[in-house]
Amino acid sequence: MDKVNSQTLLKKGAEASLFLADWHGRRAIIKARLPKNYRPAELDKKIRSYRTVHEPQLMNEAKKAGVPTPKIFLVDMKDAAITMEFVEGKQVKQLLGNLASEKRQALCVKIGELIGRLHKHGLIHGDLTTSNMILNAEGKIFLVDFGLGEKNKELEARGVDLHLMKRALQSTHYDMAGECFKHVQEGYAMVLGARDAGKVFGKIREIERRGRYVDERKQA
Amino acid sequence: MKPTAETLCLGVESTADDFGVGIATFDGEILANASSSYIPEEGGIHPREAARHHAEAADKVLNVAFTKAKVNPRDLTLIAFAQGPGLGPCLRTGATVARALASYLDIPLVGVNHSVAHIEIGKLTTGAVDPVTLYVSGGNTIVSAFDSGRYRVFGETLDMALGNCLDVFAREAGLKHRQGVPLGAALERLAADGKKLIPLPYVVKGMDISLSGLLTAATSLLQKRESRLEDLCYSLQEHAFSMVTEVTERALAHTDKKEVLLTGGVAANKRLQAMLDIIAKEHNTKFNVVPLQFATDNGAMIAWTGILAYTHGVTTPVPKSFVKLRWRLEKVDVPWIK
């Protein structure tokens, strides 16, 4: 852990801490899943090592699907730490509210396309929020934070994944969430095709009805 | 209306198995908080039976509250009631009591969102101002924080509520609900003697959690009778609480708020309190937990939230006082927060 501690802490997240580091002359991020002592040690170890193994695998798979993700440099199982490329750019979370309407629309369509490519390739991101998307200077959107992701082609998993995106927009970008999600769906349907995408959208409605206190849910 | 110690609000809570009446002064002193719980002979809450209990208990609970507060009904300024979310028959019983009181005394009526009330009573009693709140009860599992006029929902359960998950397991294990000792408390006591962590599903999806798989797995282990009950209770609690703690921490990191508030019936659990205390400290934030008597459903929280709403221009005329069974937290305007 000494190696990690000697770096500059960028962000202390809930799931992991991000450190800025140097990797043979390149700017790198060390994502370290530090032990969480609120949960029992055995459970903690299981969760941290599971996510540390799976995250880089999913990031590589995502690349194959045509979804930009940071390059992986090193996976350190002992410390549950992943060293990866530092992506220069801005979090979509910070950008979205400041964009002109057409640009925002284009960005949301693009996000939808990326999610579509993941799903088409059998991948689930597991934590689709605008803070997990980085837009670089060339207009490329990188997806990060695959720690809660999985390989899954089921409709249910796709629905939950896209539903998370919708929820993230509603909680963080509430004044434009409806419009943004509509464009995300548009981009998503462009990749998956109207028929398959339609099935996923239907699933989202079903998941919402399953939720707590939803008006649309039928009375028992 | 200027908040003073002389202006009084009576709040009626009846969303689920508790019928509660609270009396509060407009400057935030709780004068009375009386309640009666419907305890099913077996199984969970039967809505119609619970409503029958509420109708029968209303008169007694109201009298206890008036006596405790040393208040005459004629001294009241305002009647508040839990308008939703909750079980239809139960909500309607409480609403009927509230409408009758307001009409008879000829004073204003205000409908209150039950989830908002759990957050507001937590803030009033702990001094928290702008927290990330984990609200966990038999009917709700919500991580929320205030932003631009409303309490936003950052995370919630995708299926069952935390309290419901624990209660169902406790009943399957043969534990009994007694007046004053909820099932969760009985389970917590057993869990304290747990030694071995049995692996169970741990399902976090973004900021949401899913508990139904955990309950199924724990229940089927229970039926196999190969594990100590204490170990199972312990393992169930550790897994479920770790999940809600993880999503609360995520919301805390996401929002950068400086306080954590634990509220709702499951807030009484010491182990859950300890877990949240740890994450609060790690993020240099202040941990607050609602006092026990205001953790479970209660009338005082409805009275207090009614005061906040009424003093900021909200009233609910009787013709518009129909109950809202599925009134989500983020649909409620909270004009009393800037």
C-alpha cells in the first residue's frame, strides 16, 4: 500500500479511492479499493477482489465492442488496485447542464449509442451515471467505473442498466432528465435496432412498476 | 403564522401497522407522541385488519395524546395527517379522523408525505440541517438528499424494503412480534450472538440495491436447518446492512454533503448505526440517528412536518384530502428549505 499512499489523492469515492500517479512517464490513475471496515473482513475481501478482477476484464471487452475505456496498465490483486490510463477530459456530469440544447442532444444520443454497443456485446455497465462518463477534447466519450458490471445478455439486466441511467439523470439533472433520456434511448435504438431496443424500454417500464409507490402499478 | 409555543398542531399517522397521534408546538417542541400497534396473530400486516385496529384505537390514542400534552382540543391551530404513501385502508382511517377533527374544530388541515416526515423529524431531533438520509423501514429503503426544492432519491430498493426483508425472515424463523418489541429487535438480539459469516447474495446495482434474492437464500438455508439461527441472523444483517451502507456512502461521495442521517424503524438497529457511523467518519461528516421513539412510525413527525408545510403556505382542504397510496418522496415540494 506504500506505493499507493505516496500518490496524490484525486477523489475519495465510496467504492474506491482514485490516486494520480506516474506510469513510466505517462499520467495514470490508480484505482484502489481500500478495505471498508464497516463490513466483515471476509465479505469485504470478497467484494473488493471480485470487483478488481472483473473491472479490467469488462473494460477490455467494452473496447472490443467499440466503447472507449481507459487502457489498463497493471492489476494488483494484493491491494485490490488497478493502474490505468488517465483520460484527459471533462465529466459529462459537469458538462451536461451548460451545453446548448442541440449539443446536449447530440451528446445524449452518443451516450445512448455507447450503452447500446455494450449491451449488444453482452456487457452490462452496472453504474451508468454521468459522473462515469468522460468527454475528451476530440469528442470521444470514455466510460469508466465498471466495478459493478457483468457479462449478461438478459433483457432484465439490460433494463436495470438503462433504468439506472434514467434514475441518475433524474437525481442529478432533474430539470432536463426527460429530454436527455429520450435522446439516450434514441441513440440506444440506433445500435440495437428498434425491435430489441423496444423490448428493453418495455422492461424499464416493468421495472419502474415494480418499484416503490409507482402510480402506474396496478392495485392488488 | 408566526411560530410560537402557543400555536399547536396535532398529527395523525396511520400509513401501516401503527396508529399514532403527536402534538407539537409551532416552534418545534413535541408535547405528546402516543401510539398503538396492530399486531397480527400470524403473518404480516393485513391492511383491513390493521385499519380496523386503527379505528378502534383512535379514540384511546387521541385521549392519551391530549392528556400527555395537557392540551384541550380547542387549543389546536392545525391538524396534519399522513396522506401517503402507505396501505389504503389504514391511510383512509387516519385521514377520516383528521378530517373529522379539522371540520369539528374548524381549523386548517394539511396532508403530509410520510417519507418527508421521517426525514424532518430526524432533522428536528438531531439538529441535522442538510444531510444525506438513509430512510429504512418496513415499507421503505431510500437514500435521499435535498436539492432544488425537493428531496431527491439517489438510491432505493429495487424490490423489497429492508425492514420487510428482516421481518419476513424473522417470522420464518419463528420469532414473534410483541407490543414494544418489534420483530427486527428480536432478530438483532439473535444476530449479536452470531459468530460465523455465511455467504449470501450481495446485490448492489449502481445506487440501488436488491434484497429479495438475499431473503430467498437466507430462508432456504433456514429450512435446511444446517446453520445456527444466530449465524443466519448475523449473516443476513451483515449482508443487507453492508449493501445499504455502501449505497449511502456512494450518495455521500456523489453529493458532497456534510451530514448523514439515519431514520425510519430500522434506524433502531445498533449494528446498522455503527456501520453508518464508520462511513460518516471516513468522509469527515457528522452522523445523526433519529431517537428511538421517533424512529418507528409516529404522529409527532406528521405534526412537525404539517407545521413546516402550513407555515410555508401549504394546506389541504377536505375535498382535496384524498389519500395517495403511492406518493413518492421526490414528488413532494418542500418550500420550507431554501
